[in-house]
Amino acid sequence: MLMLRLPVELEKQLDQLAEKSQRTKSFLAREAISMSIESLSKKYIHENKGLSYMNINLYETLVKFFSTPVNLETESRKSKFIMFSEDGKLFVHNNKDNIRPLSTDEVDNFYKIFKETGSRSPSTYTDVTFNSSYILAALSHLKEQAII
């Protein structure tokens, strides 16, 4: 069984298609996943392979790159946040206006698991950090900027 949240606009489109096609939303969701799973697999597995084989000090890379604050968004919940570094330390300013420090240990432990699994799911990292959504978004941003 799979439960997922859809953005309001996407759910409206799914409702309309279900009504017009006289199919259930579950059927249409299965069809959509079935039609796109291969391309998603290629996209994310390819992306993760490159990152997981890199031998970098992720914390230092993040501190260096985010010396100027950058607006980002988590992949899973689309929560906006700012990542920045100050005096050699890394921070997240989340959408609830909280500033969270990210420790070297939690980023290093996150990266160790990431290199082993390549997982883009924040729940994979709950044993080492509750900030994995932010770190994953930062990794994606660095990849987009061709930093890593």
C-alpha cells in the first residue's frame, strides 16, 4: 500500500481525469507511476552513482559553498529554507524561522550512509540526523551548480 500527498493542483487534475475517463484515481496513479518509473530510475540512480563514489569532505564542501546564504527547497515536502555557513560552521534557517546548526558528525555520518545506499529518502538517515532533507537538497544544489 502506498499513501502520498499531492499538491492541490495535481490532485484536481487527477480528479478531473478520473471523472472524464471513468477510472479510479488509484488506477490512474498506478498507470502514471508505471509509465514513468523507468525514466525516474535512470535519472536518480545515475545522479546518485556519481555522488556516492566521490571522496570529498562533505561538511567542508558545504561550509565553503554556502558561505553566501542560498535559498533552497526540500525535495520531499517542498519546504523552503536557507543554508549558510558562518565562522566555519554550517546552519539551516528553516521555514519556521528556526536556525539549526549542522554538526560535522551528522553530515559525515549522513554522507557515509549516502555513499553506501545512494538513498534520496530522508527516512534512511533518521538514525544519524533529523536534517537529512536539508542535506539532500544541498547535495542536489551542488550537483546542479557542477560543484560536485
